[in-house]
Amino acid sequence: MFASQAVKSLPDLSLDLSDPADWQPGLFRTIQYHVDVTAVATDPVYGLFAVGTARGVVYVYGSPGVEHRLKITEPAGLRVKLLQFAVSVLKLLCIDEHDRLHVWDLASPGRPKLQRITGFGQPVNAMITSPSHTHAFVALGDGEIKTYDLLCSRVSPYAIPNQWKLYEKKSLANELSIAGVAGSDVIIDITVHPRDLNLLFAVYEGGVLVSDLKEQNTVRAFELILSPGAPGATGFHAKDVLLPRRLQATALAIHPSGHLLAVGYADGSIGFWALEDEDRPLSLRTLDSTGDEDLSVVNTAQLEAVLSAPAEHPAEPPREPIFKLAWSGFPNSSDPRGGDTVLTVLGGMTIDSPPGITTLLFPPLQPPAPPNPASPKAPGAAPVLHPETRAAMCKSLIVKDVYTYTSAGPVQDFLLFPRSTPHFAGHYDPSTILVISDSDVPEARVSEAFEFPPPSFKGTPPSAAAEHPPSGQSPPADDADPSDALAEELALTLQAMSVSDEPSVARLPPCLWSVVGEQLVQVDKHAYETLVKDKLVPIDGEVPFPVKGGVAWSEDPEGLMKLIKLQPHRILITHLRDLSVRFLDVSPHLLVSTGPDAPLNSSFPSSMPRLTIELAPLLVDRSLGLSHLSSTTADYDPRLSKERIEAVHFVPEALECATVLRSGAVILHRLDVPSGEGPFGQQSLPDEELVSLSHLRPRGGLRYSPAFGVKPHKDRGLVTACALCDVGFLAVAYTSGALLIVDLRGPRVILRHDPDVQGSSGFLHRHSEAEPFLSLTWTCCGTATDPDVRLRLICSAASGTTSVYALAHNAPSTWTVVQPPLTIDTPARPIPGGYFVLDARTGAKCRGDRKGLATVLQTDEVVATEQKFIFVAAGAKAVRCTLNVNGERIAKAEWGSKVGTVQHVEVVERADSAALVAFTSLGNALVYTLPHLEHIHTFPLPALGSSDPPSTDGSGDFTTHTTFPAPAGSSARPLLSTELHSLFTRRRTAPYALPLVDLAYRRGSVPPQPQPVSLDPPSVMGSVLGYIGSLSAASAGDQIDALLAGPDRPVPPPSRPNPRPAPAASGGTTGSASQSSVSAATAGMSSGVADLYNRLGTALNERGEMLGDLQQSLDSLEQGSKSMVEQAKRLAAQQGMKSWFGF
């Protein structure tokens, strides 16, 4: 085949990209999504948050930019079982699935260090630390409790044996317990008394035991044995209701006052105990119990009624066990015993209830002073709980309010984020609750966060507000103006209506999103500034996520940070399982940092919350035509919907966004639509395919508003392709072969192509009438038969038959589709996004954008006819270049069978050159010249974690993702990570490395240990010296440390000074910065010398101690020898005296 002069005269567009040295593929950074979370922990003092995963990695997060990864090694990839912060020493403790303890020192600036890996030889069931001392308690599978010294990094000699075995032996000897049940001595959990460090609670399956650490004995045993006939949570229909039975304990929480216990049981009930009374519980109830119901008490009448006619009394549905409890107090009372409290319960629901977390609001525990006891208490005996005090405690357990945080699936765990104090097991005054639940993919997790406690727990009823006006205001007088009273009442009513009882959603960091898809978009500076403006404006119904600790910075030894400002801005558009579209800023400009004096001030990626698009509220609107919704929309939960987002299309100039749903609906959103624009109520559109959605306003603070939707229709089928252009047109193709073109200015449909309708068969070849279009591309170009530059839509079917529709501009500002369309042949099975029209002279892409529209509307026809275009069409087997769309073929290239399947193609523009890059399923990138399609390079790409095609931009950067391993046929595959790559990484990778961190930067102080409080009112003179009759004051943390560590505790290594200099103040001079650097270097050298002397001093001290111990041993041996000689002399004298007196 001989090329014409027009083809020969085409310039080579790939001259500057022909050298292999110009290409350097590589990985920039991996963005993690923790859908495999197994453990979470928080540190309110340092403002840190840790996530443990099933793949053996622990992630620590803090203030913007603070992120660090800690890996479990030897072997790697072990699942994280338990995670705990040791606030007193700023360390992170982790138990892996091999039951080894990993301890990381987070106080080391730069990179936190692994200090020790310790094995216990037994399964680890629980672990707890206290902010008031430096030991951790570790509960083992055999029922023993070990102690670990966090300062000396060793297992301390203090240990607590399996107390339940000892308790059972004692109880059976006294005939106070049921015969031993297999497994009742298995330890479930441990916790420290919130106000007395000397008391340790251990939850065994048989019950709860309280240990006195100093006395090394058990001082309380809370064992719940139901009497015959007591219903418990299983009700009167239980087979063993007439037998005594012991409930299996599963969880424990302690009231902030320290006088009440909530014990969860396997039957779904919660037992409330007074710490001073171990004989019987104050109450036994379920989540559905009302009033003062006590399920541990026998109701003879009801029992007889059920047993006599069981069919007339329906049985109680089975309940989940109580898995976890947390009892939270708040600074809401001047009484030292506290005010209202909230008990958070995981489990206990009936099996037919929607999944969630239940919160119970309790009144204050403020019993009055009891009368003087009738008989004096024996010395040393435990105090007896007075009946009136017991009654008052029972009254404080009557639930005031209940709220359930619903979840996407069965809840696996929750975490409370306290505002400031780490005491009270980290449950005091929390502001946020993180809920981790199952998803519809096995083993995958969904994270959600909400405001805590619920607003309904904090609100005041309107009646109470009217009876008790705020301080400083007096009730309205009788002679007040009725209009003023009416206005005031109206204001109060509006205020009450504006306060929602639903808790606000906490804005999760991107690492906790359930992402199911993403795409990379490059935007210019103006568009980027439009997207990020007013980024910090609050959003209605959202609160910040409470993580704010540490500081992060990057080193720049090669001086690459100054080159970042030359890079383009990039946005990562993600769509989530909850039917939302969220934007992430992945611009390299966020990585600018030149050291600790110029730390990072933004995370990477950075969330853009105001751009969030929420589709779930739109699905409730009946006009959209989604018939799968139920008849009632009040209880509609988008997390349980089968609807999915299939694709998101975004245009970088108009900043409009079109979303394609699985049902076949397409919804268009516009940015910054004025609130008063458009008529009130729903607008009627002339086309039956379209429905106006402008009356559905987003939440306050969100910038994207729905404009209209394309309704699904069973005759058209599902969407096979969609294309949105910057100049206001939308094209949608369907499985039936139908095609819609919508002018967004109306909106109005300007083309309906339906192959089943008579008269449309002439538009396409008859053999492809019902063939759906798989690729749609907007462009502004001319063709060989129509050289005028027009806005055109290129539609390609699977067979390779392609139709090109031209749009004509008519006055005034109306557009029509020119009929019939141009029909051409292209490679079969077109690759989505694989069609390009290029300027034959410059290689620039001819898009359907504002620049192209300006060319379309120009009147100089001479310039238009002289312009040439190159049409690049890529299919599954080959790629073809054609002159002026339907003109002469320029070149064709076959992919070949050895490269694998070509998944995606992109025309990469760099240094005024352009080349075609094909990405294959085998992880290779094939590079071809343009327009002659000569193969010049093949580059291996980093290992890809998914078979999905990458998302690219025109500069050579692209993203891939790793999906969570899901069974075949799963409807949604959540992403584990998104990987940022580039084909040109030379002198660009260093800024993307994970930053250095100082997790102790601007740390808060640990509040003092809470002191014991008495059950009596503050005005009553009573003993507040501990609990359970203790006659001594509560133990301090150093006393507990000395007790647990033993007398032979090694000298802890001295804490190292922080060598990281503080960030320089604004406006500082160069001299001060230089002096700061010199000071930092001197401090580092001094630190090293000081460390050397400290180690030498410690070694000398240890040597001195050893010599001292040896000298004591020798002295003891000498003293023993002298004593033996003196005793021998005395015996000899006694024998002499006996013989003397003739005995």
C-alpha cells in the first residue's frame, strides 16, 4: 500500500519520546483503605489513632500529614488481634495472631522504633494498660494474668494465677456454687478499677473476680446463678427454666463512680451489680426491658401461665450475646459522684433486629445518706450495703432514653474517642464513636463514625425549657405584649425543630472509606482553585474526626521540592459503597516540606469534603423511576440498597459530574448552583426520558447540586457507555442499541436513536441495528467529507462499526444533530476511552471543550479547511490511525498475543511530543509513535493488584488499585489500596516518600489519677479512702509499679531528649534559622555523648549492684559460720552441765 503525499507530509509527533531514557515508570505512593481492619485504638493525650489490619500492618495517624506504618515481622503478614496505647510512656502495644507482644516506642522522632517482641507461650485473650503507671496486664488462655514492664521492656515477676479455679474449689467446699462447668475458668477480659489502681477485675466465663494487688487475694466474686423459675433473657420458655443455672459472663464495664458494675452475659442480658454487694445483682435486664424489670426475680404468676399454656405466650426470640460494654461519664454535674451516664452496648439484640450499637442513658448515681446502721460493723468486716442505698442505686438504673446507631452490617467492634482524659478505660466524655461492621463481602469491614452521645441524650424537653428559662431571663409577665410572647414561642419552636435527634456523621479520613472505584483527573490551576475554595466551611450534619496529634515533615536533600510547583494539579474521584462520590486532592503541591522547620500542613491525599455528592437521597424521589424501592421511604437505608455506582464522568473545565447507576439511571450534578435559582418545587421537563432534580437540595455546605436525571427504562436496558463534554452535552448508550444525546442547556433531548423504531434503520448498517455502542467520544474536528470543524460524537459498537454524529449550531443558541451520521469501520471490540482525535501538526488532543467550541463557532473557513486531524482508534486486537476521521489510513498496528490483553490506551503528551501507550494485563506498557504507530518501547510496570484497567491522565501519570479478595460473582469489590504511578518518575519520587513524624509534638499532659468518691452525698462525712472496705488511701501509680516490678527491677534507661527542633516562628531571620540548625546539631551531638555516658553509668551501676550483692552474700555466709560455732559451744557447755549434775 502506497501512502499519499498528505500522509507522507505528516510530522512525527513522538520525536522527543523516542529514547528509552526518556521513560522511567515507577510507583509514587500507595493510598491505603482499611477494609481489613481488625483492631483500633486511640490516645486522647497525644491525639493519635491506630488501626491494625489483617495483613500485619499497624497504621498510626494524627494531624494533617501524620501517617506512619508499623509492620509485624518474623513472619510478616500476621493478623493484628489486640491494639493498645500506653499513654504514660507513649508506646504502642500490639498482639498478633501468634500471641506475641510487639512494643513500639512512639516518642522517637523521625521513625518510631520497635523495642521488643515478647512471647508468653499461651494464647493472649486480653490486654490492658493504665495511664497512671507503666505496666500492662496480659490475660492468657490458661487463666493466668501476666504483667509487662513497659519501661524495662521485660515480663515482671508479678503474676496472678487462675483465680477462678481457686474460687470454684472454695465455693464447692462451701456448697455455694453449681458444679464446675467446662470452660468457666477461661478468662475473657480484664480491666482496672477507674478510681483505685489496686483493684483489678478479671472476667471469666463463670463470673467476675476482683483482685487486691497488694494483698494478692480475691476480694469480690460476682457470679450470677439464676434461681429456678427466673426467666433471664431466654424467658419462661427455656427448657431449663426450672433449674438453677449460671449465666456465662462475656463483657464488663464499670460506672465512672466506681460503685457499679455492668456485666454482659451470653444470653443477651446485662447484670448490674453494686461493688459493695456480691450476693445478688441490683438488676438483670435486656435492651428491651422497661422500667424496673428484673429478670433475675421469679414471677410465679407469669411462670405458671406460660407453663400451663405455652402456645398462648410467644417465646422470646434468641438474642446475641453481649460482646462489649463501655460506660461513659460526662462533666455534667457538680456532684463528685457524677451526673447522667451512657452505657454503650455491642450485642444483646434479637436476631431479627437491624444491626447496630445500642446506647442507654441512665440518671445520676446520687443516693441519699442512709440512716445510721442498727448494729455496729465488726472490725475489719466489709461494709454492708444499706437497703435504702440499694434502692436508690436500683432507681439510677432505670433507663431514661435509648438510641441505636444503625450500621451497614453486623457490628464487629466500636471505639469511643474521649475529648481529653485517657482515664476511665478511655470512655469518659467521648465526642465520637467509630463503628466497625461487616460488609456484603466476606471478611471485609465498613467503618462509620458518629457524634457521641446522641443529641437526644443532651437535649432538654420543650416543657422543661418553658418551666425553667435560661439564667438571666425571667418568665414573661402577665401584662406582656401577646405578640412578643407569640414571637418568642415561635422562635423556641423553630429552634426545637432545627435540632435533629439524629447524631451528626463524623468525617472519616480517606483511609477508612469503603471505596469501590476511582479515576484520576488532571485539572488546570483555575479549575483547581475553584474546587478547593472555602474548603474549611462547615457542612451541616458533619463533625470533624477527633485526630490531631503529632507533626510530619519531609527531608529535601536533593532540592526537588522547588520543582513540585511546576507539576499539574490532580484530583482522584472515588465512588463508595454508600452511594456517594468523594473527591481527593492528590496534587504533588501538598507534599511541599523542606524539614522540621517547614512541616506538612495537609494530608496526602487530602479530602475535599465540600465536593461530596450524595446519591442516596435522590433514590427516594419517585420521579426518578427506580422501582426497586419499597413503598415506604421513611425507613430507607442506602447502605442496604442493591443500587451501585457503575461509573463517574467528570469534565475538568465545566466541573460537571455525571453518575451512572446500575439500574440504568444517569444523574448530572452541577457545582455551586445558587440556592434561589429555578422555580419552587419540581420543574416539569418536556422530554419523558428526563426528570428535573433541582428541587432536591444537598445538605448545607455541600457544593454539588443535582440538576436532572435520565430515567431508566426496561426497553432501553442498562447503560453501556456514557460521555460528558465541557460544552454542555451528554450522550448515553444502552444495551438495546439506543442512544440519547442531551443538550444540558434545557435540558432537552436532541437525539433519540432507537434501532427498534421505524425510520432509524438507515442511520446504521442493518446488521448492527441492535448492536449497542461500547465507546462514546466527544471531539471538535473536521472529516474528510466534511472539513468544517464541528462538535462530533464518535460512537463505536463491538463489531467495529462506528457512527459519527455531527452537531450543528443554529441561532439563537440552539443545537441540532445532523442526519444521517457518518459511518466508518474501526477495530473490533473498542477499548473504552481508546478513541482520540489529534491535531496533525501539534499532536494536541481535540476535545469537546471550550477551545474546540471556539473553533467551531469561528467564521474564518479558510483556517478550518487547512487543519488536518489524526483519528486514533484502539480495539482489542489492533490500533489504527486515520487521516481526518474517515480519510486515508495512516498506519495500523497489531497488539500481538504475547503481550496479553490490552486493557487501556492513552495518548501521552510530554515535551511538545505525543506517543500512544497501551497498558496490558501482564503489567507491561507498550509505546508507539504517532501517527505511524511504530513500536519503540516495552516497559514492565510495578506489580498490579487488580485486573482492572488503570486510570490515566495525559501527562503519563496513572493509578491502579488492589481489590479486596472477594468471592466470584460479588456485586462490589472494595479497594484495599490505590497506587499512584507515573511513566516519568525521574527526579520526582523523593517527595512522595512517607514523611518523618514526631508523634510527641505538642503533646498534652496526662491528667492525675481520679480519686475515690463515696456513695454518700458530699455534705455527709464519710470515708472516701478506697473501695470494698479498704482502710488505706487509693494506691498511686508508682506504688503499683514498684509492686508489680518487684525489688529486682533494673534501672530503666533514661529518656532521650527530643532532637527535633521546634518549628521556627513566622518572621524569623536567616540568622536565627541558622542558629537553630547549629543548636539542633549541637543538641544531637550532646544527646549522643549523653547517651554514651548514660549507658556507661548504667553499666557501672549494675556492676556495683552485683558486687554489692556478692558482698552481702559473703557477709551472710560469714555471719552464718559464726552463729554455727557459737551454737556448738553452747551445746557443749550444756552437755557438760548435764554430766556435772549427774543427769
